Amino acid sequence: MSGKIITIAQQKGGSGKTTLAAHLAVALSRQSVLGARARVALLDCDPQGSLGEWFEAREATLGEDGTGLSFRTASGWGARREARSLARDYSFVVIDTPPKSDVESRPAIEVADLVAVPVQPTPIDLWATRPTLEMISKEGTSCLLVINRAQSRAALTQEMGIAIEALGHPAARARLGNRVGFAASMGRGLTLLETEPGSKGAAEIEALAAELRDLLAK
């Protein structure tokens, strides 16, 4: 049985794609599949290589055998082939894609079982997300908006809720707060799940991972 491929895509820069990819991968690796810990692979398709730098820092912090993940890189159409190959051996494959590049992102979107699109809850960010969603629609891939960097003490306004609905794609129930810990943990090759276990931020990413997994199971 092939594993599930989750692509993190957003053409707008600064949306938190790489941070989301790393955190989701770690969260998914802590869940069980058929009674055993899930095997998770990360695939970096972003030429900037930020996810690769994070993984190297993770190896330095935890040791090469202690990361709990596997890591590969690919570019362009090679991403589709590499993702399918990884899915034969892993429960989940999480792909990080570059911003502002249809050519690099499209194969990773095409091969995905689900595309997660991080978006900050502002009108400008929602408007800037439309090209990404249009590309996903053309490929016919399932998509889920992930509200990122939401103000923890402020509920989404009715205006924002309407704007999200107008995009024509579902939004995850789980939302990620605007927490310094998400980015701070990345510098050590870790995630908030490891630096602040039991925190609200850790609970948010665990809830999101569980929601994505439930969607993929359907």
C-alpha cells in the first residue's frame, strides 16, 4: 500500500511553508500506522534549500540516526518521480515547494494526494493565494487552506471568513497561532513539538496533522 503525499504550496513568499513542512513531518512521524510508528520522508523542491539546512541542523542536534525522518531533494519534474518512489516505502511524504515558480511547483502539486496551502489571515494574503489555488484546481488535486500566524486572542472576523469561503476551497479547522516558538525551534533543527511539548502551539500542529491524516484516510 502506497504512502500518502502531502505537498505544501504557496506562491506568495513568507507564508511559512518550510516551517509548516518540518512541523507536519515531525507530527506525522509521531503517529502510528498499523501499530508501528509512521515512517515519514521530506522532499525539498525549493532551490533555496531552507528545509535541507533545517534537516542538517537536526542531524547535528539529534545525530544522523535520531532525526526520525528521511530527507531527499528534487527539482522540476524529478519531484514527481522522487515522491512516488518515496511513497512506496514511507507512510507519508511531505514536499516543500518554492514560491513564485509554476514550473517547479506544478509536478509536486500534480503528484500530491493533498495540497496544504498556508495563508495568513489578512485580505492581502488571501488575494495573493488565488494563483496558487488556480494552479491546484487545474491539476485536480485536493486542497486545504491552513490559516497560519493567526492572532491567538482574536477570532477570525466575519469579513475574513467570507473572504476564505470566496476562494472556493476548504480551510482546516486547526489553525496555527502567531507564535515565536515555531520559527525559533527551526534554528536547532527541531520543532515546537520538541522544544515546547504540551504547549498550545504543539497542540495546534498535532491537531492539524491529525486533521490532514483523517482527510487522507477518506
